[in-house]
Amino acid sequence: MSANSPLHAYIHGQITPLDQAFLHISDLAIQRGYGVFDFFKVHAGQPLFLDYYLDRFYQSAQLMELAVPLERPALMEVIQALIRRNDLPLSGIKMILTGGYSADGYNPVEPNLLITQQPLTLPTPELLATGIKVITHDYLREIPPAKTINYSIGIRLLKQIKAHGADDVLYHHKGVVTEFPRANFFLVKYDNTVVTPATQVLAGITRRNILALPEQPYSISVGTVTLDDVYQAKEAFLTSTTKRVLPVVQIDDVVLGTGKPGPVTMALLQALLQVEEQQQQTLIVT
Amino acid sequence: MSANSPLHAYIHGQITPLDQAFLHISDLAIQRGYGVFDFFKVHAGQPLFLDYYLDRFYQSAQLMELAVPLERPALMEVIQALIRRNDLPLSGIKMILTGGYSADGYNPVEPNLLITQQPLTLPTPELLATGIKVITHDYLREIPPAKTINYSIGIRLLKQIKAHGADDVLYHHKGVVTEFPRANFFLVKYDNTVVTPATQVLAGITRRNILALPEQPYSISVGTVTLDDVYQAKEAFLTSTTKRVLPVVQIDDVVLGTGKPGPVTMALLQALLQVEEQQQQTLIVT
């Protein structure tokens, strides 16, 4: 991207400068918070694991009774065109699908599809060396398998997170741990087995990649994770598209293990980086 | 309003034709479904029970950590200016407050305040004579006292409501009844006592007006209402700003009482109309 070239977005069926991307206030996202989205990473012009993200985007749309206005090949063409237009070295692409311009402000109509692309910042080496602290909060997302735009609880908790000197909030429901507002959760037990909550969570693509890692010395599986398990963990980490594998070193008042990012977490981050690298190579060859 | 005068709305600090009222897609309502709103009725230029609606609007904003950009007198002036501009005989005014144009798409910033006004249609005599059928669904709103824009569940259920030949959905949580997506619930027992769920509901202004009715022959109170209570009710009705008192004659497969709107419901509708009329007269005198 040349220094003076503005970022572009896709809206109303065309690629437009981002600063001219507007929705009329009759849109159901504005009127009723009604919409779904998804978000993937683009490295050197290549969207990583795009198939998985598109699968999930279409599934979220279906779960919320919204029809994506573009078939998959057409959507992929738009994504490629946007990538060429913005020409960013490392970026995230967000697709948002809303309930559309509803005349009565309640019934969904023809959905609006927005696609934006922004430069991406990955966790710094300093952050990876320190890890993060999190608080916990009892909340279960309304429709866990759907990536809806509803973040009322997560955003409302930002002040509380800050007041506790924490970086994020881990949700549990009646003591059963689920996920972060924007990331999945994994813990490492003292026997080095790794577990992530099995149900009532978003099917994270990075979570999927960790669970699918080949030839790990650790057992990695899905299961029930309670707050008690969490407080007794040796290590813990979150996974997300932008954060990859990020160590969690304190949960509420409990310092985990040594209070520093642990070896299993860091080994899994390295393994993930290899998988990303392989995906990148595959895409370039293809 | 002259026939050719377009509706106007308040956005970005000024009154603008509604068809030119847009938000940039960085707004947190679009990105994260983050916002609150309120809605009141305007009859012959007079907003009815405005104080109560404004109280609730500021309270919702506070509950969601959003600052209303206008103090109450300034907000009332904007409302009055909009009413004069649109000059509608009977209308509803909706105020929406969003998380604003967030640079990172997550942290709330300076909120955007939108105010729209639309002609209002009240329930027809035919609908009042027939009543409505409702289904039930287990759901508890995330922050019951706040009127957030999150209607993910209510809107997602529209298809199911239609499939059952019903008109609305009554929420309960583990058998304890709360409210409709956009209305409060009341039931009338066979001893003619009237009860509405006490907690975990939005503090509806019409609900408040019913609870505050002077000199009724019926005991009207708040309490715990279970699905069992509902199925054994003699009458039931919903209350809302636009629907006033609307009879409910069937809940799931259970026909209530005679299957027709009952005398207590219709008496309370008449009593509410009197209260509205008195409010209207008071405003004109003042």
C-alpha cells in the first residue's frame, strides 16, 4: 500500500474508501444489534485458513436466519480484490452481515454485507514473555456456536477488567468455564495434559488448529473445565486469530504455576507458528 | 407535516432528513451491537410520560457505561425541535445511543446519539377484540434493567413464532416468566387479582402506569409468575408503549379462559386510556 493510499472496504456491493463506508440508521445492527461477523488474518496477500473462517461465517449467518448475499466463490473474489486494493503486509479482514435496512426496525430484510481490512498487530515478544492476568465472570453467550455481533457483556466489563489491573475476562457459567469474549481458553494440568472447554463455546479456528496439531508430546483434548480446574492449572493460555497463543499467568487472585509463561504453552505457540508457516507455503505453491 | 415534507431525524448533533441519516461502519452498534435506546409516544405534539422515558434512557446509558452527550434540558429541546419539524399527529420517537466510532472496534468512545420519529399505528379494534397467541421460550435478557439494542434472540425467534401461527414470544427462565421481547406481561387469576413479574424485567412505563392506576376494583401487584400460573390464568395481556394493553388469549397450546379478551383486561385498557388522556390534558394546560 502506498503511504497516501486510503484503506478501502466493501459495502453496498462495491469497494469504497473506508472513510466513505456508511450504513443508514435503519440497519438492524444499529436498531437491534442484529448481525454476525467473522475475522481472519492475511499475511503477504494470503488469507490463512480461509476455508474454516468462511465455513463458520456462513454457519453463523444460517444460525441467525440471515442469507449471505454472495455465494462462496463470489465472496472469495471480493476478498481477493480487497486484498489487492489495500496491499497490506499483515492485516485482518472482518466480514459483517447485518439484518439489513428494516422498514419496521425489527424484521430482518435483505442483509447488508460489509468487509473491512485493517493492519494487524500481533502480540509483542514482551507480552509473550510476561503473559496476561484475567478476571472471571459468570456469563454464557446467548447462541454460543454463532459469532454474533453482540458483545454487550464483554464491553460493559472493560471498566471492571481495568479496575482489577487485568487484561481480559474469562467467562464461566455456574463454575463451568467456557471462553473469553474474543478468544478460546486452554489449560495445562500438572501432568502436562492440555484441555479446552468442549461445549458452549465458539469454534475458534486457532483452537481448532491447536487441537489438530500433529505429533505433540502432550495430550490435547476437549473436556469440561471448571473454575476449580482453572485455579489448579500449571499453565493456561488463550487462543485467537490475532493473539495466536497468549499465556495467561493469573486468574482472579490465583497465580498459575511459576507466574510466568510455561514451557507447554510456549511449545504450542511454536507448533502453531509452524502450522501457519505451512499454510502460508501451501497457499503460495497453489 | 405537509405531504411532501420528508421525515427528519437528529444525528451528529443536528436535525437532518431521515434518508440522509447514516453512521460510519466503525460505530460500535455495527461492530459489536453495543448501544441502548428508548422509545416514547407523541400525541398531538405532546410526548406522553416523557420524564419516565428519559429517566430510563439515562439509566440504561449509565448501566452500559455510556455518557449521553446531551444534558436532559438540551435533549428535551432537541426532542421538541424534532416534533415541530416533523409535525406528525401520532408518532413514536426513538432515541438510540451507541458506543461511538471506535478506532479499535471494541472500546467505547464518544457515543453517537440518534433520534428518529415515525408515524405510529396503534392496535386496531379488530386486534383488541381477538387478542393474540404467544409461544414461550427460555431466555433471560443479559442485563434486564437496561434497554439495550440487543434483540438477537427475539428476532431469531420470529420464524418460529410464525411457524406456530403465533404473534409473539413470552420469555421465561427455568419456568419463571419475565417479559416479551418488546413488552411486559400481566396475568389475571380466577379471583380477578392481577400480577406482573416483579424482577428480571425491563421497567416498562406502561407497566408502571398500570401498577399505579388509582381506585381499581382489582388487586394489581408485582410477584413471581411461573409457567404453571400462566397456563392456569383466566386472562393475560401485554403492555407496551405502542400496544398499550393487548389481550393474550392463548399461550403455547393453552387457551386462556374463554379464549377471548376478558373483562379485567378490557377494563384496564380503558383505565390506561383515561390516564393517557389526563396526561395529555395536563401537558396542554402546562
